[in-house]
Amino acid sequence: MISTQEFIIPKDIVIAIPAYRAENELSQFLPHLLSYIPASQVVVLIDGDYDSSKTVCKSCGIQTIIHPENRGKGAALTTLFHSLANKFSWIITMDADGQHIPEDIPQFIDKIKQEDQNCAIVVGSRNRSGTSMPFARKCSNGLTSWFLSLVTGQVIADSQCGYRAYRSSVVQSFSCRYTRFEMESEILILTSSLGHRITNVPVSTIYNGGPSHISHLKDTLRWIRAVFLTTMYVRNSKGNK
């Protein structure tokens, strides 16, 4: 475990957190995060101003961006990228539900330092075996990770993990079409199609059994459609060059 004395986050890296109806989760997660990261390097996007999340962030001295109405995680990430890309070299995304812990941030920093300019995304990789992650999620994660690895030609160890580091110059070089959870797979395909490298870093596996905002059947079908159409778009774009 790291301590506040052992770790200082580089000034060109920001932590970006999309949050939807996460008042209770943020009230526990943010103080923990701020024991490692200065408030000036944390930004929360509140995706639907329906609870007291804004007040929780303000009490912690954290900047917020507000979507007055819920627009989806993909839209939240897009707004965060557009708002932060010109100010920071790397954007580390964390979910608001406490399943991503700040103790893993140094592993992302180390990986970023090790990689060259062609590395665009570092994806957190959870250990699916022997954990409290539900069996259905283990299966879906394994299948989607395998398929995205096939599509991108790169190893995507954990396609459903939102704990990631994005190189700002890359994520602002194209636009994502999808506004919900499938956007996180779309951006992997688009990034890979531009010739950038995607790499992985191990992170802690934490499943707290909290409420999920995913409708499994509907979102699975939406994911399949998005990945198929994005793959076709990339192939057609290359064929027209």
C-alpha cells in the first residue's frame, strides 16, 4: 500500500470521475482519494443533477462539471476529455462507486513512464478468478475482452474495467458516437485503428455488491451493435484510403 508520504502524482495527470446518483458513494470515496491526490487534480462529472453529489464534491474542494440531465457514461467521459485534454497530458478515469482504489494509481503512473509516445491507453486489469465478482460478470468480461482483443489485434485483458489512463492528445483527436457504457469499447477500437498501442496494468478486484446502473440484456445488445458498427466503420474508412 502507498502512503501520502510515498506518492506524489505528476502535475500533468488528472483524475476524472463520472458519477450518476452517487451521493453516498462519493461521500465515502472522495475523502479516501484525497488522502493521496490533491483536490486540484480531481474532477467529477455529475451526470444528472438529481441528488447532493455536487454538495459532497464542493465540501471536498473538488471541481465539478454538471450534465443537468443524465446523458450516459460515454457522454460523461467525452465531456471530461474535452474539458481536460488541453490542461493535462494524461487523464485517469475512476468510477464513483468505490470499486477503484487510489492505492492502484502508482501502477498507472509507472506504466505511463515506461511506455513510449505510441501508448495511448492503459487499461486496469482485474483478476477474475477467486474473487467476489459475480459469475455472470466474469463470463461476460471474459468474452468481451477476448472479442475486443480479436478486433483490435491487441491484448485487452479487462474490457469492462473503467479504471484507465488515457493520453489526452489521442482522445481529443477523434469523436466517439456512443454515449453509454459501450463507448468504452468504441474508444479502444478507434484508438487501435489509428495505430496506437493499448496496454494493461493489474488493479485490485473489488466488488461491493452495490446497485448497478447497467441493464444487462439491453446493454449487452447495445454493446454488440456498437462494436459491430464501429468495426465496420473502421474497416470502411481504411478501405476508402
